[in-house]
Amino acid sequence: MSKLASKVVYTKVAPPAPVVIKPPTPIAPTPSIKHLPKMVQVGNVMAPAAPTNFTETDVDQFVITDLAVKLANTVPRLTSDWASNALRLPIPLVEKIVWQLKDDQLVEILGTAGIMSYRYSTSQRGRDHANRLLEISGYVGPAPVSLDSYRAMLEWQFSQQTRIMYEKVQQSINSLVLKKEAVDVAALAASSGRSLFLFGPPGNGKTTLGRLLHQTLEGDLWIPHCIAIDSHVIRVYDEQVHTRVDGFEDNQRIDQRWVRIKRPFIVSGGEMTIDELDLAYSDSLRFYEAPPHVKANGGTFLLDDFGRQQIDPTDLLNRWIIPLESQIDHLTLNTGQKIQIPFRLQLVVATNLAVSDVADPAFLRRMGYRLHLDRPDEARYIEIFNRYAASLGAIAEPDLMRSVLKRYKDEGRELRASEPRDLIERVKDICQLRREPFMLNEENMHIAWTAYFGDTTTRGGA
């Protein structure tokens, strides 16, 4: 480096001038939950306010400075603006971090890059330090929040929820034709937020009911990108399962470490293993991924096809007995340290198997509600058929239902609530293929039936 360049680095740059930041105006009354971030009103939404100092981040200062060193080491040089966006922290706070790293000789200031923005790069000492930090934790990304802040934010958001009314549940599950008793139980589960155990033969609406009940949950949710426990980082926000709400990501008044999302809905089926219910640690990345039920906090977790997982049902049930009672789950870091994390979700368990084969009385007592969805009788089957046909603008020919029900009897088939929809959809496919009007007649239904169930006159028929 030339002498001139050396002077630019060390003598031509002054420390950032003090910046007067007007504190966000909290909505009155200010929530009094310990560790809850300061809240600011943005439109008609209360949001976590952007921190103005290390104390307001509610994490140890070394967590953020270490993360900044690792971030700086990923590029030849960077600016305050870029680092602010990557760390999801306000520029004034990032400048304080950078100046601390400069004093520790971990970064070198190269010059200004505009108003309140600097260009800088990692020193050799900083690169060595970053490499040591990466051996402990490979996480580089948005700054974390504390576990206490995550708990407090969930607690506050649940306290703000409006109770779900019976009419809301009726409206949400209207596409299903259920007995009044079944609607009542579903409404109780949705309104109370308690868990729901659905059982009965396949094809009668258990999975669909779980999905529709999720639609009764109103409002959006703030969740963190990640959580810090000492030097350990747990990633919570997952683009694969969380749907971001637009309009909050560039607001400078909001703490960008938090993401506004739709209430999560996560489904896990027969592929689930017992390991998935704990923190997933990557040896190569050296940070943790939250398990699916933690990502579902504030929303719905549907455990579908229960009893067909790659683990014994009893082991799975025992794993969740305590969380169902205490609303707290215990997870284990790779160091052996146990942590307590909220278990605040609507748990829906659905099975096609006999209840006695998959659940013992101790677990069933801890489930909030139980609902048996049985096969429909002929009257309910006809109602399901006609209602779905009407939703597509189709009308069945007068004698069609009589012939359909007769065919069920002739072939010894049990009625299933899902099959009217499946048969009608195949008739629709047939009409589209032929470029004909959508007609629910016997000719089209015969083709749809054979295509769906197979030809029972041959050996391969089902």
C-alpha cells in the first residue's frame, strides 16, 4: 500500500458524527411484558421498533460484533449500507459496530461512501479472527434476536388475538359436508386453540378439515430471522414454509431482524423421523435449523397419516406429552445444553388407523378434542356431490346419482367423502379433452369411474 493510501486509511477519516435519532413513538398503553421489544405503530400494525443501541437489541454485544466480522470477511470490501442490509440493523448502529471493530484493529476504514456511510475492509487480524469464529459458528446473515425476546413477542401476539367465533368456523369449513356435532367439535378446537385428534377411515376429510381450520386463524405474525443462545444461532424464518407479508421490509422504523409473515401452516406426514423434532445442526454450516413445530409457532402444525411415520407412535406421542401440557418444548444443543422454547401452535393429528393402535389413553387425555370422521351415508354423499358440482357450475342429470350409488353397491365399494370431488374433476377433464360443455351425464361418469377406480371386469381392477 502506498503512503498516500495509508494516510487515507488512518488520517483522512473522522469518526461518525453523533446522529440524533428520534425514538419511535410507542402505542399507548405500552405493553409491560419483560424482554418485549419497543413497539412502534406502522399504519394499523404494531411492529418491533428499530434498535438505536446495543442494549435495545437484547443480545450480547459480542454476538453482533462477531457476526459483523464474519460478514466483512465474506467480501473484499463493503459499505455501511450493504452491511446494514445484510445484518438487518440500522445504519447508525452498524457504524458504531464498525468503529468498534476499527478500534480493535479488525477492520480498516477506506473512506466515505456517502452521507453516513463508509467503505471498509477486513484487516489480516480481522480475517484470522473471523476464521476462528467460523469454526464455532458458520452463521452469516441477519442479526439474531434473543430467545427471551422471541418468547415475549409470541406471548404478546397471542394476547392480542381475537377469539374465533362459531360462525367463522362454519364459514371456513363450509366446503365440507359434516354433521353438526363435527362442526361443533371443530369450532371448539379452533376457538380454544387446543389440539385436535382426527380419526376415521381414509378419504373422508381429515386432512382437508385440518387445512380449513387453519384458515380461521386471523392476522399476521412477527417472527425473527434467527435466535441467539450465547454463540449458538438457530434459524427460524424459512422461505420454504413461511409466507412473507410485503410492505414492511424497507421501513427504517421497524427492527428488520423480525419478519412479518402469514400465520404458518406446516404439514408433516409419513416421512417424519424422531430427529426432526429436535434442532437440526449442520456440521458444515455450524448453526441450527429450528424443527418444524417451532417454525409452526403462532399457526398450525398438521401431523398427517399419524402412525405411518418411521418411528414408533408411542415415542412420538411421549415426545409431545409435556409440550402439550406446558406449552414449552425442550430442545438440545450439540453441546448437551437444554433450552426451553415456546410450543404455541394449533396441533392437528390425523390418522386412518385404529386409535388403540396408535395412541394410548395418557396421550389422548392431553389432546384437547377428538373427532371421528366416518364414511358418509347416501344422503350426505349426494349432498357432497351436488354441492361440489354446483361450485363448478355443473348440474348432474336427474338419474345420475341413482346409477352412481348403484355402482358402489354392485362393486362392493364403501362411500368416501372425497370421491364425489375426484369423480367430478375427472368428468371435467374428459369434457375439456373433447372440447365439449361440462356435462355430468352417465356416459362421462362411466369413463371417469373407470379411469379413477380401474376396470373391475379385468384382473387389475381395484
